[in-house]
Amino acid sequence: MGTAENGWDDFLRSKNGGDALVDATLIQISIVQDAFAEIPDSLSLKSMIESEEPSLITLQKEMQNLLPYFKSEMSSLLGLAITFSSSDGD
């Protein structure tokens, strides 16, 4: 990922526990790509949603499995805090 010289994976691998995180993330990215490839291109998204197309459901589940790697695991490893606030009072 990134340039041929270095990228986010190289940076993360330099952190304690980074090797395992990068490897697991790359595996899950590959799983998501494979699930995406199984989506039929002959059907509209609307029809797949209405018919609860199994391959679309699988893709959604695999994307949900990928989310924690970026949202919590990587941010934790990098010492980042994700906070949510609303200044408009909603």
C-alpha cells in the first residue's frame, strides 16, 4: 500500500503488534474484494436489496468485519482517539 518505498502497512509494521494487525487487515480486505466479485452485475442494486441477494448480504457482513480494523484496532495502535461531538445541540 502506498508507494513502492513505503506505505501505511510499513508504518504500522514498525509499531508493536503492527505485523499481526497489518496481516489480518490485508486478509480481510482480500475477503471483501472476493465477496464484491461475487455480486452479480446483471442485477440492479434495488432488485438485489428487495430480493435479499445472498452475495450482497455476504459483502455487507464482510465489510462490517473489516471496519473494526480501521476504526478501533489501527487507531488504538496509533494512539488516536475518535470522538464524536455536536456543537449545534442536536
